[in-house]
Amino acid sequence: MPLYLSEKRMNNRSIINLFGDRGSRKYQYFVSSALILWSISFVAGFYLFSTLIENFTSMHRYGHSIEGQNYVYLMTKREILFYVCQIIFGIPAIISLSFAFLKILKNPYLYILRYLRNRKKFNRCILIIILLTFIIVLSISHFVYKNRYLFDDEIVYLTQAKIMKSGKLFLSSPEDSEYYSSVFMVNNGKWFGQYPFGYSLFLLAGLLLGTPYITNAIAAAISVFLLFRIMTIIVNKWIGLLSAILLFISPFFIMTSSLLLSHTTTILFLLLAIYADLKVLKHDSLTWSFLFGIFWGISFHIRGPVSMLLILPLFIYTLVALIKKGSYRIFLCLFISSIIGTGSYFLLNYIVNDSPFITNYHAAWLGKTEATNPFGFGKKAWGMEHTPYKGFVAILKNMFRFNFWLYGSAFGFAPVLFIMRSIDKKTALLILSIVAFFICMFFYFWPGASDTGPVLYMECIIPIIMLMSLGLHKFWKYLKNKISRSEWKNFLISFFLAHLIVAFTMFWIFSFMKIENTLIKSDEPYSLIRKINLENPVIFMYYYVKPVEQKSWRAGKPPFHPFFKNDTPYILNLGKEKSKKFMTKNYPDRTAWVFFYKDEKPQLIKLDEFGDMMAIPSALLKKLHTDRLIYK
């Protein structure tokens, strides 16, 4: 049988040509148009369903309920429906649009291959992805977040950076220190943030450049480049390019990087450590073995346990490999630099907290709650009790969220399945890193729900994307060996383009709308204060601005220290009479105001007109067990 006839038969049997190549060009346009309209109808159905259930943009609940339930454990019905609708409407929309693109695009695989075979064009493509990462992250920071905050953590990191700008690691607690207590701030004779100092040091660089947001934008862009280089070393430049694209198009990575959170900077230094390690394994380099310890140490100063567990399997593997090769000098340098890098964290604990094993976190919470450690089971902060069951359920819920946030659809983890055909050393190390990370999260008491995905799991995106790239590489080779034509490759490219479009319309846009909705609520107290335009005010607030049924995870009173003379003083409200005495002593020439919520509406009145029972009934506080959190 002639070759062209056998190819034609295979072509007719192929699922890719489900709609056939028969008929005129008009028929082909008709099929393509019908598929596009079919895809649009599913997207429209998603928006219609969202309208019927009063919008997905308010799917989360925050803080505590009136009955005392902590919403951090809750996956609301609306959030579950959102993910279910991503499956019901999103999958058919993506598949329909994929077949439409397959009809419209003429052999995109061949076109891309020809374009990227040119070295200059390939390098230009990488450069464009890196620049787009920087521009998009910085644009979201300035045009979506607009200097508003989703988390108290962001404000604490920024406050610590401002302390460092003065040349200090911490300030002395001011006189009448109880009035200057804030969420996540240490106030025990020293006044500073509860988080490791590493990320705030990088935010300081952003402050000196004029905007702290530039720090994460730079970190995100360099991370994309480093992932490209790492996967180029491990496999080849094509898989390096694929890995860079997979990181760049992730809404989880982009939206979280746009916040003032430490996860993106941690990813940057983890990738630098991995890159240095690969150089050590390949070249037995003394310089790179030293740099590995430095990079790992810096990541440890940003997010300690996460950095330790994600890199530990690779670290052990490298030490064993160096011993087998007889590279004892490199072994010692790698080992000692790692001890110095990570050990400096404990030295800093000793300098700041008088003990190598008392972290800033411990210093912030010791004596305030029954909790003595964020890891393990039993009583924790905010009256929470961690159990093995809660740890297991938290991992399941967050991995479910992760699957959708990874790429904005139900297909998130699908490429990882391709590695199951065979597991080599590379994939085994990556899997071990992920397992070690999950063990850490199993013992950690805080589930970490958020408006930009499961942020506590953010660093895990790197081994997951590396596994995906390796899985897709294996699948691509499988297709190459089994199918002689480029049909499936064209379909995968069409699927990728269709996925991007549907994910943007059904996930990215809704996520931006949800974030904006939450930002408006979280900024409610401060927008009211700005609107009234008070002259030299002193604002009294509760420890938790809205103690129950909070409107975002930015729940606490903003940190303030008299050292920052140009900042508006936000002072802890300990009751009217105490507040009046405080004003007479510290700010006699200023007007005191009290902010509180009444019937879900923000209120701002002068201290003289405020009654202690106007905001929150004491009986309700007692019932919720939050009075000591509000007044301490």
C-alpha cells in the first residue's frame, strides 16, 4: 500500500480530525465558527450561573463567626461551586476551542519549530517572557492592589523594612507599650515584626528604589529565567523554555508575586540554590558549592522550614554523590557553607531574642496564648486546636485549590501524571521534596486560605512545574515514537492556546474581581479616614479592627511606633477613660478619634463622644473568647 494512503487512513481514524477534512473551505469555516460559538456559550453559561448565585467574587469568609467558628477551616459552598463550574463549563469550552484552533491554524507546531530553531529568535522569546513577567507583576501591584493590602503580613513586612531603613533590626518598645501592640508585631521591650528578617531586607531595597513592589517583580522575573536555565541543564533548552512558560502563565505565581509576601523571594533563592547545586554536580566547583550554602541560608532567613524541607533531599543526594566521586574538598565546602548559611538564622535569633531557638514568631506569641509552637498538635494561637485529622484535611483542601489556581482550570496537575510511566532519580528527588513539604504542612496549624490561592504552598510550585515539564517531555517523546505525523503536537499547541483564553475569561477575570471586592472591604476603615481628611489625628482601634465576621484577612490594627513621626498614630483602644489619659500624656495637642464597626458599617467618631459599649457588647466578646486578643 502506498505510504500516502496509509497516512490518509490514519488521518481519518485520528481523534484530532474528529470533524474531518472533507468538504469545501466554507464547510471548514462553518465547523470552526460553530466550535467557537459552542465554546463561547459555555463561558457565557459560567457567567450566567455566577449571576444567579449572587456572584463568585464574594466566595470567601474571614475571621470568626458570631458563634466562634474560625472560617480559615471553611471551604464555602460558593467556593466549591466555583471550582465545580470550572469543571462543568471550563473543560467543554477548552476542548471545543482547541478543535476550532486546530481547524483555523495551519500546522502551528511546524511554524513554532522553524521560528525557535533560530538561536536569536529563541533567546528573544526567553527575554520577552522575562520582561512580561516583570511588567505584569508590577502592573498588577500598582493598578489592581493600588497600595492596598490583603493581609496583615504585608504591613508587618513593610513596617520591618522601615525599621531596617533606620539602620536597626528592632526598636525599643515605647512608653505605655500596651497601646502600641498590633497583630504579628513583637512588643516585649523590643518592637519588631514576627517574621524572619530576610524578606524585609529585600523590601528595604524596594523602598530605597521608590516602591517596595519592585522587589517581587524583579524576583519573579529572575525566577522565570532561573527555572529556564535549570531545566535546560537537566533536559534541554526546549524543556527549559516550556518550564519558563508554565511558571509565567500561572495565576497563582503571578497574583501572589504581586503582593508584598515573601514567597516569591523564597522561590528565587531556592532556585539559585538548585542552580548552584547542579553546577557543583556537573563541574565539582568550589565556588558554586560555597554559593549553594549562601543561597540556601538566605532562603532560610526568609521562610525557614519551607526552605529546609524543599532543598534537603537534593542536599543529601549531592553530599552522597560527592563522597562517591571522592570530591571531599567540595563536600566539606558545601557542608560547611550550608551550616553557616542556615546556622546564621539561629545566631540572629540569639542576638534579637536572647536564645537561638526563640524565633521572632515565638517572641510575638509567647505569653499571649496557650500556643508555644506553630508546629505539632494541641492548642495553638486564636484558640485553634490542631489535630492530625485537621492537618490531613487542610492538605487535601489546599491541593484541591492548588490544582485550579495553578493554571486557572481543572487541568492543573494533569501533566504530572505523565511521569508515572517511569520514575528516575530526577523525578524521585522532586517527589521527595514535595512529600517533605507536605509533611511540614501536615504539622503546621494554620491552613493558610487566601484570595490568591493556597499561599502557604506557593514554594511547592517549583518542584511541581519541574515534574510537569519532565512529564510533558516524556509524553512528547512517546507521541514522536508512536505517531509519525504532527497531528497530536498541533492539537497540544491548540489546546494550550485555548486553555489560556478560557482560563483568562473564566478564572483570571473573576479572581481580579474577587480581589478588588476584598480590597475594598479590607481598606474600608482607611478609605473612610482618608475621605474625612482629618488634620493630625490619633486613631484608636481595637486589636482586631472588626473582631467578628471580618471582611478580609487584613484584620488587625496597623502597626505604629512613635519613632515614625510622619505616620498617623494608630493606637490600641483599651477603653475610653484609659484612652483619654493616654492622650493627655502623649498627644495633648491632637484630636483623638475612635474607629469601630456598628451594624456592619464603619464608624469614626471623636473619643469624647465614644462609649465603650457602642462597638461590641462585652458579653459577645466573652462568648467568643476574643476579648484578650482585642485588649492585649
